[in-house]
Amino acid sequence: MEFMASLQGGLDELKPSLFELLSEQQLSSLLPPSLRYLLAVATHRHPRHLLRILNSFDELYALLMLALERYYLKTYGGSFTENFYGLKRERVLHIKGGEIPRAQIAVPSQVRETLQLRDRDIWRNLAVLVGVPYLKRKLDESYDIHAAHASVLGARFQEERLAEGARLRERIFYYYKWFLRKCYPTINAAYYLSTLLFSLAYLFDTSKYHSPFQYLIGTRIRRLGEADHRAIAAALQLPASVVKAARPGQGNSIFNPRVMTQTVGPKLLGGLKILLPTSIFALKFLEWWYGSDFARQLSKKAKEGLELPPPVIAGLPSPVSSVALAEGKSGFGGKREKGTSKDPDAKTRPPISSKTLLPILTVPAPTRETSSLCPVCGNAIVNATAAPSGFVYDYTCIHTWVEGTHERQIAFMEGGGGEEGWGEEETGGGPSREGRWESGRGRDPVTGRRILGGTELLRRVII
């Protein structure tokens, strides 16, 4: 940018490039959403105290920035984010060419005092820095609510008419919505088009303003020079009345109003120019980290060496061996073959329903060797699906089990072979187990605990 400017009218060391100005604008636009996000996170933990603040965020943020920007304009000559990039604002001289290069080199301090912002210039810049962004955010929000979908909702919404005898508030709201539908899109397009034209003119050094609002208030952005740094350092020096007590018996406590306004307040406001931009960079880095493929690959490699055991829940039947599952000896209602080894805990009692007081049909919990097999059917998991209990099943098995239509459930309830020896303990009652057992419908197959959301709570697992 400096090279292009030097080709046309000589190099101006105090003129910032367009890239610097765009970076400053981007940083300034990131402040409201970042603070809103932090406030929203805190509101979830303390809604009673912070919900009203979150609902009035735009107004409170505008008041906060009004005080902050006024302090920075009076002390540093630039806005909060402009000072972070080493920029300032100054008035434009109404002379031919608008530049005084010889005086700028010979007497920079006098030139700085002449071009620095006066009180009325500060308020004009505050209107551009705080008022215009606030108005733009409110208009964009209102347009999204009342007018963005006007063409979708049809002609009835577009031809909304004011009722006779409407109150003043209803009339104002009616004309406001009419303005959003009819005029605001054109005004918004003109705003962005004028900003683009001024940026191009500033890029090719044909204008001193990179924004139409700066042209209206007669202010441009420059780099901080040596005279500016000296003046800022002198303005930030502690007054003698603060360094030394003003009168005998008067201390320099931090709670002293004089010390608070002249020492603590400026230091806190000055520290914000480092704290807030740094926090924004940290938030953007976290956003990139959690959204990038690099973070996912790194976390995947870190988990490759971890072997997590299945969840342990009290009252479960003993897990069946991988050999038995592979050979299908605990299949759909089939009896256990003779000679198979049984665990001492094989006679564990099934869980009992708290409503019907009936035993619930469950399946053995998986072990480390059978973690890749479905606990219901004993086959390899094709479409992994996690239940709220933490156990992983094949999607077809867990879905039909929760609905109560799995083959294993039907076979057991019709009087098939016992599950884990439970059927061997039954005496009498006929072949069917209806009325004496629960099939496990709507429950987790391993734990027997009810899944309140039914199949809606089943979650696919991406492996």
C-alpha cells in the first residue's frame, strides 16, 4: 500500500494502509459478539442475576463503549481499537492539498496540537463510533424479525394495513415495519456501496477518508508519531497531588475518590487495550482449534492407545464369555449346551420392575474381549449406537429391543429356553412367560433401566 501511494504523490509515513484500517474494523466488530458470548455463558450459570443484563446487552454495551471511547479519544486521540494498532484521529485542514509536510517535519508538536480533536469533534466521532454501529445492529435485527421473510409469507403480509383508530404506538410500529420492508434494503445497499467506493479511493490515494462517515465529520485516521507518544506519556503521568498527599493527614488509599479517579481508573481503562484484544484472539484460536481437522486428528491419535473398560453398574448379570457368544450358545431362546462352563455368579437374580414387581429380561454385559460384539445378538457391531446407559449396540438390535419386537424377546416371552439359567429356576406356569416376566420393552438391554425418551435417545456412534 505504501508503494502504491509513493508512486502517485510521495510516501506519507503517517498514512496507514487500507489493510491496517480493515484489520482495525474487523477487531472492533468482533468485540460485541465476543462479550455477548461470554455473558451468555455466565448467564447459564447465574440466570437470576444476569438474564436482564443479557436481554439489554446492546444498550449496556453502547453506554460502556461511550465512556470507554470518550476516554481514549481525549487521552490517546483515537478509539479503543485504533490505539491498539497505533492509530489516531485528527482533523483535516481546509487548505489546498490538505497537507503541510514542511511544518509536520519542523514543528510536529505544534501541528499535533492544531490538528487534535476538540470537544465537538470528539462528540462527532463518538456518534460515528458508538451511535452508528448501535443503530445498524438494531436495524439489522429488526429487519431479520419483521421484513426478511416478507416475500415468503406472501402478499397478505406485504400489504398489511393500519387499522382505523390505531393508537400512536401502533402507528409508529406500522410505519417502522413499512420502512424496514421498503426503504431499509436500499439504504443498506447504499451504505455498503459508499464504503466500498471510499475504500477504493483511499487505496489509490485519491481521498483522505476511507469511510463516508469520516468525510461527513471531517476526521481522518493517521499513525501515531513521535510527538504523539511524548504527549500521551506526559498525559499519563501521575499528578503531584496524587504522588504526594495534598494535606497533612490525607492518605493515598486506593479507596480514596481522588486516587480512584486519577490513578486507578485510568490504569484500568488503559489495561483494557491489551486485555480485550488478547481475549478475542484467544476465543478465535479456540474456535479454530475445535473446528479444524488438525485438532480432531490429534485427539484421535491420543485416544488410540486408550482402552476404556465397559461401564460398571451394580445389579447386572455376569458377562458371558466370548467363546459362548461366538458359538451362539446364548442365542435367541436357545438352551445352554451341556458341559459349558458356568460362572459362580451365573445365578444372579434379574432386575425387578418397581411398577409391576416382575423380573425384567436382560442380556449379559460385554467384557473386554466382547466389546466389539453387540450384547444383544452376539454378532459384530455394524452400525454402532449408544444408549443412555453408555453401552454400545448394533442399531437394529437396540431399536427393535426398545420397541419390544426383537427376536430374542419374542422367543423368551413365548416360553423359549431360559436366559442365563433364569428359565431353569421357574416351576410351572405354562410355556408362555406373559404376566410373569417383562420383555424389556422400553428398557436398556443390559441394565434393564427404563429409557425415558424411547428410541429418540439412541445416538449413532462415529468410529
